Amino acid sequence: MITRKLCLFLSFLLTFSLLVGCGLSTNSSGSSNGSDKEKNPFHTTIETNEENGKVIVRYKVKNTSETEQKLTFPSSLEADYILFDKSGNKIIQLSDDIMATQAIKEVTLAKGEELFFEFIIENLVNGEYVVEVFLTADKEQTKVSMDVKVENSTLVRAEGVLVGLADSHTVEIIVDGNPIAYQLSDLAKEQVESINEKDEVEFYYTDGEQDVRTITTFLNIN
């Protein structure tokens, strides 16, 4: 009697162990399936080149998938860029500065086909930046960034208090406690009309021959 009960108990224990073992095996093998993200169908590349303070950006997006990819652009601006300073602060975004028509545009990119864009970013002082470029149709899958170093710019950034116009093309600004005369570019001539005496101003200027400083543009002028 005892032997029969012992056999039944051992048989039950063996069956239970097999069931538990099978269950654990199923869970471990299925945990990774379905969790992988869909492969990005696009391969993006970026190249930059500096020329006298201007940064030329060349951006390519290639369809590397086996099927054609349809892109829907919300406006006539198909690619956008953002320029950040070394600390991550946004300096320029293309879409903030241009007027794009609000017409939806659809583009079909065949297998192996590329889109190419070239941008020129101007009025940069010497320093380190990061440029980020992406398609407006699919920002996350086409976004790419690159470090940029500007070393050959002739621009200088300064700030001070406007004293006033010395003549139609010359302005006097107190910078670091010293009154300094600056020539005005055509753009700066238009901008200075909206600035009052004793206003604090920020501006870009260039150093020319015989210490002639020329303001190319005032910053933060509405």
C-alpha cells in the first residue's frame, strides 16, 4: 500500500517537473520576438565645408530598402536644418527664416534612389557648432548631425550702448566703456532706423584696413 502511494507521488512529481520545465523554456525563447524596431529604410550622410566663415552643408538621403518609399512633405521645404552652439543652444533654424508654401508634396523614392540638398549657413563667428539636418517628411528616420568648427571667419560679435549716428553711414556705440565708430552695411543702415539712442545693441562687425570696423547686421531687431 505504501509502495503504491509512493509510486503515485513520484509519478505526479515527475509530471509536474516536466510541465514547469516546458513552460519556462517557452517564455525565454519568445521574449525577444516582436520587440525589435522596424529597420530604417533610409541611409543619411552629411558633409560640411567652411569657407571664410560660411559653412556649406551637403545632405543625402538614400532609400536602402528593397521597396519604394513614399514621402509626404507638409510644405515646399523638403529638408530643414538646425544649428546649435557648443552648449546645445539653438542658433539658427532654416524653417524659422524662410517662407515656404504650404502645399503638400508627395515624393516616391525608388530602391537605391537618393535625395540631395545643399545649404549655406552664413554670418558665423569663429567657434564650435553642431548642425542637425532632416527631411520634413520623416524627421526621426532621416535625422543626422555633425560637429562643425569655424576658424576662418572675419566676423566679430559685440554688444554695447548706441550713442547715435555720426552721419548717414557711421554710428557710434559704447563698447566696454569706450565709444567706438562703426561703418554701416546697407542692411545695418536699414536696421539702425528702428534703434533709439541709449538702446543696448548686439551686432556683428568686420575689421577692415586702417582699423575700419563695419557692422554687417544688428541682432534681435524686430
